[in-house]
Amino acid sequence: MLKSKHSHKLKRVNLGTKTEYIVYKCFRPGCTTYFARPIVVGVSALCWACGKDFTFAVRNLEQVKAKCRKCTGRRDRTEDVEKIDIASDNILKQLGLKHE
Ligand SMILES: [Zn+2]
Ligand SMILES: [Zn+2]
């Protein structure tokens, strides 16, 4: 059998019965690989929308079908920027460099 490294087409599935047990399973034909939540981040994944490779990120954890940044939209990015701005604002206040 061919065991080439491929980008896994990951889908979020719940393997648990009484308690939730989330894993990210590859849906490529013949592939039985799946990843538990903490180790899936950083895995080479295949976008369900455009079919291109991308690196599975924290923001993909809540998606049922993992999609790349392009297909998810740019909202994450602006949110990240806002958070950074607020953080640096607080730092400036703490240092006494910025006054209300
Ligand atoms: Zn796979
Ligand atoms: Zn995509």
C-alpha cells in the first residue's frame, strides 16, 4: 500500500458516547488517520472548499470541515489585530506613557 504523506482532509467528529470526545478525522479515501484536539494544530491539512494545502490552526478547531484562511474569510485577522492593539494600549498605560 502506498503510504505517501498527504495533507489530511480533516473533519471534526465526536467519537464519544456519554461524554464528548472530539477528534479530527481524515476523510480521504483509504486514510484512517485522525488527530486528537491538542495535536491537530500544525498538521498539514487540505481545505474542504478550495482543495489546497494549509496548516491547521487554532481557529480551525471550531470548524466541522477544516478550511484554509482564504476560504474562512478575513474576520480572524482583523480580530487578531484588534486584540494586539488593546494589549499594547494597556502596556502603554502601565508604563505611564499614555494618559486618558
Ligand atoms: Zn489522510
Ligand atoms: Zn480554501
